[in-house]
Amino acid sequence: MTQQEMKDRTKVFCIRVIKLSETIIKKSEIGKIIGRQVMRSSTSVAANYRALTRSKSKADFINKLRIVEEELDETLFWIELIESLELIKQDRLTEIKKETAELLAIIAVSGKTARSTKS
């Protein structure tokens, strides 16, 4: 997958999570809190992936990859919490959970590769 394809994919992912968040923000106070948290972490995924495509050094690239990985993991946590609290039906979360896990796996492998290759 090219960097541009990943930029596009993380942006689409972010948009999907924002739309999901809008649904729960309207439901309750806890929905507001969790909805905003998942929105923040998912938007950070897309923004930081975009930033890593303009990294100035290998160390900068690896650091930004770590940030994207952490934000994806946090997003997955919030989605799992949304599911556990039944703020959205489980069947509506299946695809977004799958996409989060796939992106997390891609970024983790990219990080391992980047750390293992010489400058």
C-alpha cells in the first residue's frame, strides 16, 4: 500500500469514526464524553499519518509511526468501551473495529520494518 493510499484510508477511517461519534454524543452525557474521546484519537490517527509522510528523518518517521500506533490503540479502546456500554449496537461496530485492527497491524509492521532497516 502506498503512502497516499494510507493517507486516504486513515482519512476515511477518521470520517467514519466522526460519524459514529455524532450518534452517541446526542444520546447521553457519557456518550458525549466517550464520543469526543474517540473522535480526538481517530482524528489524531489521520493527522499524524499525514505528518509522517513529510518526516524529516528516519527517527522523525519512526516517532510519528509510534504516535499513530498509540492513537489507533486508543481509538480501539474507545470503540470497545462504546460496545461494552452498548451505546451503539455491536453489529454497527464490527466493521470499524475490523478496520481499526487492520490499520493497527499495518502500522505496527511498518514500525518494525522502519526500526530494523539501516538509514
